[in-house]
Amino acid sequence: MKKYIALLWLCCLTVGIRAAVQIKAAAPDVVEEGEQFRLSFTVNTQDVSNFHLPTLKGFSVDMGPSRSSQSSFQMINGKTSQSSSVTYTYILSALKTGTYTIPAATATVNGKQYRSNTVNIEVVPGSGGGAQSRQQGGGQHERMQMQDAGAKITGKDLFITVTADKQRLYEQEAVVLTYKVYSLVNLSQLAGGMPDLEGFHTQEIELPQQKSLKMEEHNGRRYGTVVWRQYVLFPQRSGKMTIPSIKFEGIVVQQNRNIDPIDAFFNGGSTMVEVKKTIVAPSLTLQVDPLPSPRPANFSGAVGKFNISASLTPSEVKTNDALTLRVTVSGSGNMKLMKAPVVNFPKDFETYDAKITDQTKVGRGGVSGNKIFDYLAVPRHPGEYTVPPVEFCYFDTDAKAYKTVKTEGFDLNVAKGKGGSGGGNYTNKEDVELLASDIRYIHQGEVRLQQKGESYFGTAAYWWSYVIPLLAFIVLVVVFRKQAMENANVAKMRNKKANKAAAKRLKQAAALLKADKPAEFYDEVLKALWGYVGDKLNLPATELNKENVSEKLQAKGTDVSVVQQLVETMNDCEFARYAPGDPSQTMDKIYAAATEVIDKMESSIKR
């Protein structure tokens, strides 16, 4: 409806005021060297075609031409007037000092060619403001040159480069990849990312979601540029390794000049056309050198530059009280791939797996920050103990050598606590002394007296003294042989008795649960779990650890979820006794979890 009203006004014009066709050029009189400025050409009609600007001397065209249209209607004292115009805008940069003339631009109106006025511009030496203006202009003019619909987008108009901060590096050393977009067109969207790379551990650097273009000169042309993606890669093997080419899918906005802006406005259309463009970032080859040999026996696998520190809390404890050794590894490198430092606690300490806190971040310098390892230990006997320094061996990429850093040692005074050791089968290392061995008890009972001179040879006792040892020898041979045969099949015996022994310990744990004795309860549940898996897998106590048990159970055909439930139950049991909360509720939960996981393993393990 609005369109028809507008057409009616056009048809009812009583007096038409038509001005002569003019092309007016406008630009600042003085600019600084390196400064960006605006050059505009305004034609006082919309029937314009074949607009052309000659080659400019002393200036580079950063953007343009962008075309905009204006129309207005006026009615004064019953008289109606109409005016319309088209403006072509360029963004230029002054290249060097001097006085330059912007030549006249030409355009065709109703089949006749018209020329604009010329503009004189003086370029003076820069005072620093030009660079600032250029940087600000990069953020303000994200819309690059508007192409006509159907125009070809070449590889020189829009492309992506990939660069690495180093071409040669060591295995496990960080390398930063940067994907940068160069554009002369109005790029509105871009999608694509790094695929899974074989032989690399990859972490993406977080960049701002709102990206702004910055103007840069490349091969003699000024492009709008933006860093689109950045990744930190850690090569996992040596040799020549190739980063494959990556495809990005972009959308470029072009303008369809055949559509009337007024018609598009009233019909809800648009003069803009979106064109899909595939951009391929090139591949890149890196030379990865192996780490020097031989590697130290205590090498942690860390590559980069690191420091280590430690703290022990508290410094004085009582038996069966928990203490925490916090080891902090700080620096930059492959921090997510390094092994935990080894802590050698005294033998009388009961130890648990370290709790790891990751405080690292990924930036343009790689992965840096802190990795905290909290080791929980419980002393079982009083005395003076020393926790030796914790060593951490890594490969220094700057020095190209293995280095070992270590913490200070700690002296610990363990006082005697309340109750017994409360922790299971622990042996005091002091030798047992036999006291009062010089005093014997008085022999009581009947005493048989033998007449002096009586001969022992040939008597029944004499012969029995030979027969009895012989019979005893035969019996011992039979017993030992039977025992040897049973020992040869000890794995089967342990397997059969595993469930019975676990049930017995869980029964004892249930009694401790009712008696509200958390420490003894958790110890009994742990004995039941470790004893069960040890008997089922026929493993000695020295080989009982979570990693080894997990591998053995999965090899036996135990479901992975059951193995994970076993490890989680052990972890919950180890930390629950020292964690705040409702002890009775926690003990009930752990008892039910332990009973459930043993039942699942009993039916899951392949015989």
C-alpha cells in the first residue's frame, strides 16, 4: 500500500524542480602520512552507471567504493519537490608526504558522461596520530569492499595463512599455530577448525568471540586481517610431521545493484546477496627431533621449563592422624602430559594416590601455570621421621639438556595417639626379647627313677627309639608332598576362598558400622576390597595398586564400569574418614557400594 501511495505522489507532481547533474568530490585538505581518510563522490541523481575513478598517485585504496542512495520529497504551499542522490565512498591511506591531486571521476547519467571536480590534498609528516587512526579504523570498518553480485572472489581477494612460532622442535615441545584471515571483500561468516591430528596432542587457544579487522599491507595491497584460530600442539613422536590443510567455509556479502533500494524497502527485500566461498588454509611441515639419549631413570616426561616446591601440613601429628604433602610444579610446557612426582614416605606411613589440581591455562606462549599434587599419608607408629626431598626431572628446551629440581626435606615428629594402630597388619621392627630366662619353674608330677647300672640296649624303648623316628619321617614326607601339591595350585585355592574371606570382613565392617567406629570401619572395608581382588587375581601385596588391578581385572573380562566402580569405592573409602560430613550416612553408602561391587565382580570375572 505504501508503495502505491509513493507512486501516486510521483505521478501527481505539479512542478518538478530538476537541477543540473553534478558530481561533487569531497576530502580533507590536509592529512598526515600513513593516516586513513574518507574520499566521497556525490551525484545528485540515482540514474547513474559506469562510475569510474582513475588511478591515484600517492594514496592506497583500503576500502571502496561503497555506494549509498538518498531520496527525499517535499511539499511547500502545494508545490511538491523531489531530490535524490548517490554517494560513492572510498577509504584511502596517505603513502608519503607531498601535495597530490585527486583526479576527476566520471559517471554516465541518461547516456551522457559527466565529470567531478578535482581535489587537492597535502600530505604532511606523521606525528603518531596517523598510526592510531589507522588502528582505530581497522576496528571501525569491519565491512570491507562491497562487490557487485556475481563478481568472482579470487584467492588474492580472500585467503588464510598458517604460521608456526618454530619450524624445528623437540618431541613433546610446544608449538603455536596461527591461522590468519586476509580479506579485500565483505566477509560476514567463517566456519571451520582443526581436525583430530594423529601424533599430536592439541589444545586450542581461546580468542575473543567478537573479532575486529586490522589493516595490514601484504604483497603491496592493504587487507583487512584478523587472527581466526590459534592452537598449541605437542608432537608425540619424532621425524617430519605434517599439519594437513584445513577447509574453511565463508560467506561473502555482495550487492545487487539491479534492485531498486526503494522497491526492496517497500517489498521487504534486500539488495545484498550472500555468496558461499570455500577457503583452504595450506599444510605445514615441522621437523621434530627426538629427546637426547639416554634419558634419566627418573625422567617425568615433562618438556619445557619448570620449578618445584612443597609444603607439609601439619608438621607435628599423632599416630593415625592424616597429614598432607603438597607438591606444586610450576612453569610452561607439556604440563597436562607429565607424570606425577614420586614421593618416598617412611615405610611406616600408609599412603594414598595423589589428588591432582590443574591450574594451567593455554595462551599464545603455550601451556603455563601450576599443577598441584596433594599426597595424603597416615603415620601408624610414633617417632621422629624424615620425608626426603621430592625430585622432578624434566627436559629444558632452552638449555637442550635434562635438569632435575627438588624440594626441601621435612622432619616430622609423630606422637603417640589414642587407641591402637587401628590400621591392619603392621609389624613393630624391634626384636622380641626373652626376659627372665635364668629362672625355671619347679617340675611337678611323677618322676621315674632308674636303677644305677641298668642296661638300656635291647629294651623295648631302645627299639621304639628307631621305629618312631622312621615312622615320623614317612609321615612328614607324605604331609610335605601333599602340602607341595596344594601350594602348586594356590591360585585356585585363593580364588575359591576370595568371596568367603571378603564376606567375613564385610560382616566385621557391619559390626563396626553399628558400633560407630569410622576409622576401624574404613580399614576393614579396604581390607575386604583389596583382599578380594588380591585373592581373585592371585597377586602379592607388593603388586596391589589401582592401575595394576584395573588392568588385570579388564584382562579377566570384568566390565569396565565394574572396574571403575571398584576404584571409586576405594577412593571414597580412603578419603571419607578425613572428609567433613555425616559419618554414619557416608559409612552406610560405602558399605552398600562395597557389597555391590564385590557381587558384580564375582559374577563378572571369568574363571
